[in-house]
Amino acid sequence: MIVKTEHAFIRAFAAAVGKKEGEGPLGRQFDYVDTDDRFGQPTWEMAESECARLALSLALAKLPDAAADLLIAGDLQNQCVSSAYGLLDFEIPYLGIYGACSNLTEGMALGAMLLSGGAAKRVALVTSSHNCAAERQFRSPIEYGGQRTPTAQWTVTGAGGYILDAAHGDVRICDCLIGRVQDVGLRDLTDMGAAMAPAAADTLFRYFEESGTRPEDYDAVITGDLGAHGSLLLGTLCRDRDLPLENHFDCGNLIYDASQDVHAGGSGCGCSATVLGAKFLPMLGRGELSSVLMLATGALMSKDSVAQGRSIPAIAHLVHLAHR
Amino acid sequence: MIVKTEHAFIRAFAAAVGKKEGEGPLGRQFDYVDTDDRFGQPTWEMAESECARLALSLALAKLPDAAADLLIAGDLQNQCVSSAYGLLDFEIPYLGIYGACSNLTEGMALGAMLLSGGAAKRVALVTSSHNCAAERQFRSPIEYGGQRTPTAQWTVTGAGGYILDAAHGDVRICDCLIGRVQDVGLRDLTDMGAAMAPAAADTLFRYFEESGTRPEDYDAVITGDLGAHGSLLLGTLCRDRDLPLENHFDCGNLIYDASQDVHAGGSGCGCSATVLGAKFLPMLGRGELSSVLMLATGALMSKDSVAQGRSIPAIAHLVHLAHR
């Protein structure tokens, strides 16, 4: 069911990213670029916490009062500890979410529904990922130097902090659609895009059907981190349903350039969180884009679940954003 | 900020539990008791998924139409895979949450706010834990046979499925208060109660202050899984603030009896989820209790974060429940 969110705007945003992301095509649009991905911390996991803390600090600093009623946050680390530790000092009532790389739009949809329903006046949203923390948790430590496959994506080191507001902001969250978990039976931990594309398609098809719209009714259809392979598959699924995506952008295909050797593109909660905010929000704010659909996509397996022979379930949540 | 939830009721509930829980004092009040904790599955992790699936199936079966607009779920497994796999077949739009053992009241508060704000008419909520899956993930595999300390709690094998409704149900969710992450610097993975008690106290104190009420204004103040040690500490913290808890119950102290050798009591998402539903909801439904505060408490560390020397952050979310 598409939920109209009448009182939900994006008021402020900030991104903190690692060195490689700073060297990419969007590098100058991020608020903070770390010099070496360590963010001054002794472990990769703590570096991610610090990155998340920076993103929220910088976003709150763009408000006159630096305050929020609720904080929604999540990440990829086991038990979402990047968020729990990194955002501890803010003392804002905290709702932890887990949608893997779909966290951005899960949190944005939730925040928009809570604002529109009157449960809060302002909601902060943070989601993060760190390449070195994610690689050793989901695959192998980077020191192992495993060969990467052509479909492998590069987990983004970065965090996005968003301030959603019931009344103020240049970008409107018009409505949202919560995704359903989809599992087409894939088991390849180095091809997340293929596992997530069917989830993006399911949510898009449900949205188009219920709203009576088509892809060309929007300036852009943006996905989170399908990367090159997942984007190709989503394109095929949409063409098969006679809903060709001529205006599709994927954050995973935008954050790095071809010289950065990331194979199928970027991924991770930090990918969609930083690219939506740094690239698309300013265009929506200025009215260069008037209406877009944003779907962050998440793969919901764990390393253990795949080791036990289970396939990779995935989900995608949609928010419809427009120039105010 | 306490959020009033005018249109939120608990309409149906079901619990599925393991063998040991079935042998405890509440055994006859659970809907399904497994014969051997395996739930017919080849791994402990898949057993938990099946337990969660059963709890939601049995709860939905108590409705005339077995339908819900949204499903909120979470668990303790890395990347919350118990919920992702276990609830896949329901095809209900899915919001993953992570608040560790606070999932019950995080989800109930979220669901109540979404229902009251008009974002849904009916929300299903499931949370689960499994002793053997949790022990090998957070501590040691049970085959290791490690000695348990006096403060150690026994992770409950069980899941609770709740159906929240905007209009129907005998128990009203009157209002809720989202917790703040608290970290008092404890590092003992075998004493979760001590880490969580300050979080429960923080939320309770904020609630009493903002509402202008005291513990004795409610028939019961119920916590999720502080166990014997955490309950003692919460009692002390409350007495120190001149808010003695004469009517305190902890689900972790109720699910097993003294003969079951669980040391400081039960714990895990499944503890509060099954005990609130099986013991207290019927009393609220019949009016034997008229108004209670329920706080599920969660410890937000991971095994790795503690191994890296970090302390244990915790959180507690509150829902105020009343006889309709």
C-alpha cells in the first residue's frame, strides 16, 4: 500500500566518506572526506562509527537548533554496532532498523510516516558502511587479498546523515511504499546486484500499478546499489513488463569512476545514503529535478546463512521525492 | 517525548516456544511447544526462523482474514536473518528493526505510531530468539559446555507474534516512549542485566517526569529480560530516585522456575515477546490488570565489539498498555 506522507520534507543532509570515495566523481560534493579511511580510530569497525557520528554532527550543524525528536539508524555490522556506538553521544531517542543496504529508504519512509502521523516534528536518519569492516565480516579480511569477481561490488566507506522535518525543507517526501522480501534462490556473495534486482522490480511494479503511473512520469528512477550487473537485470525485468527504465540511475554506478577498479560498482548502506544526498538532493532542491523515485535495495543474508546453504533474500523500499 | 497513540490496539497474539520454555510455569499458556527445540530444521538458526514463522502463522490464524498491511520484525542473529528467512513466505511489506531484546517494545511503539498516524490499519509484529543460535553467536557453542556464571541468563527459545490493529482489540496501546542508548561502561557478556538496567531506568524516569506519574499509578511495571541481577539493580536505581518499584515484574524472572537451573533468569527477544503475550495480555484483556508499563530492554553490543574492548550499550523502549 502506497502511504501518502503529507508532512515530510528533507531539511538538511551531510555526507562523510573515505579516501577512495573522495577521489571519485562526487568527491567535491561530500561534506567530509577522510584522509585514510581510519577516521582516527584503531579499528575499521570504530572508524565506521566515527564516520556515522560525523555525518549526523554535520547534518545537525546545518540547523539553527541542532535538535531532533527521534533518530533512526542502522548499518551492516553484526548487531548494527556501528550505529549503536557511533550515535550514542547524541542522546536522541533511538530506533534501530535493519534492512541492510535498503536502510536509507526504509528509514526515510519510516521517518516520513512518523512525521506525517504527528509522532515527531523532526527525525534524524543515519546509515553507514565501511569497506574494510564489511569485507572482513561478509567475505574475507582485505589483507587476504582475494581475487574479486567481475560482478563483485565495492562496499562504500561512508555515511549519510539526513534531517527530516514535518514542515521545512526544499525536498518533499510525497509518499512511500514498503518492500516485500524476495528470494529468487541466488547464493553468490559476490553478486549482490543480481539478488537485489528482483526486489527492486517487485517494489517498482507494485508502485506503478497502484499509482497508475509509469517510469516516464518521473524525471529519474534511482536505485541504491544494484551496480552494473543488477542494473542490467532490473532493466531486463522492467522491459519484460513493458515498463522500460529509460531514466534509471544507480548510486552504485555513480560513486566511483572507471579508473577506480571497483568492478561492478559501489554498494553498502553508505552508497545510496551519500549519493542521493550529494548528487540528487541538490538538484531536487533547485528544481532541476522535479519528481523522482528512490529505491534503496538490501540483501538480507548473513555470512553464516549462506554458509549453511541458504539463498539470498532481498528487499527494496521506495520513496517518492519531489521539489517543494 | 511521549507519543499518544489513539488508534492502536493489540488484537491477537500467539507464542511458539522450545521444550524448556514449555516445561516452565507458563508452558500451558503458549500456543505451540516444540518437542526438542529443532522445530524440524537442520540448524539452530533455521529452527529459529521456523519458530518465528509459526508464531506469526498462529497469530494471523486468530483473525477472520489473516491479513496485515505491514510486518515489523527483528531478532538477534547477525543481519537479523531469522526474521528475513522465516517470514519470507508471508509476502507482507516488511520493516526490519534491530533493538536486540528491546525489539518487542520498539516494534510495538513503532506499530502503534504508524497505526495512529494512519499509515496502516493493521500491523503484524514478530520477534524471536533461540538459545543454541544465540549462545554460539554471542558466546560459545553449547557443545563447548562452558561454565555459566551466576549473573548469566538463559536465552529463551521462542517467538511472539502480535497483531496490532487501529480499531479492534481488548488491549489498548495508550502511548509510548522511545529509549535513548545508554552505556555505563560494563563489558561482561555474561551479565546483560547489569548493562540494561540503566537503560530501563533512564526511560522510566523520563516517562514518569514527562507524564507526571509514579510507579504506583500503574498496576504493574514490566521489564523484558533484566533477570535477577538486572532487576535488583533497577530496583536500587528507582529507590535512589524516590520512585520505588513495588509492582515490578521481569519477564526473565517469570518464564522459568527455580528447578530449571537458568541462573539469573531468561533473556532474548523471545523472552519478553512470549511472556507479555502469554501472561499479561490475557489479564489486561479481561480487565484483571487495567494499566501497565511495559519496557523491553536490549543490549546493543556484538561479540566482536566486546572483543575489541568496547563496552555494552543498551536501550529500553516503553509502551503503556491498558484494558480497553
